[in-house]
Amino acid sequence: MPLETWLAYTLVTTTFLLIPGPTIILVISYSLLRGRQAVIALVLGVGLGDLTAMSLSFLGVGVLLQTVATAFYLIKWLGAAYLIWLGIKMWCSASEFT
């Protein structure tokens, strides 16, 4: 990949990262409620997650998943199961506080 293409991709990705969204709102709320120490770990985690997603995209994992439909289908269902598990876990922990 030419350097110009990579730099353009990095610029666009960085621009999208700076647009306020759910992650930025989470970081702001954590900073207001829990202070600087909690936010440092959160920002590092968000940055690592974004770097991982960008690296996988750069390596062409999206194209691979498009060609192997079964793998994409399996990953979608595993993600859905994980979200359901997180929801149940949050629901159970919320009932402990009421």
C-alpha cells in the first residue's frame, strides 16, 4: 500500500475518532464522576480497541469475512450471545442494589 493511501486512511480514521459519539460521552461522564485515575485506564482501553479495529481493517479481515460467509455468520451470533450475556449480568447486578 502506498504511503499516501495509508496516511489518508490514518487521517480519516483519526477524524472519525475525534467526532463525539458514545465513547466520548462515556469518557466525559467517567471523568466527571470518577476522576482522572479512572479515565486514564478507560482512554487507554478505548485507544487499544480502536487500534485493534483499525489494524484488523488494514489487514483486510473485512474482505476475508465477506468471502467466508460461515465465519461472518458465526461471529455475528457469538457477538449477539455476548451482548445478551452482558445484559443478563447487568440486570442481575442491578437487582442487588435495589
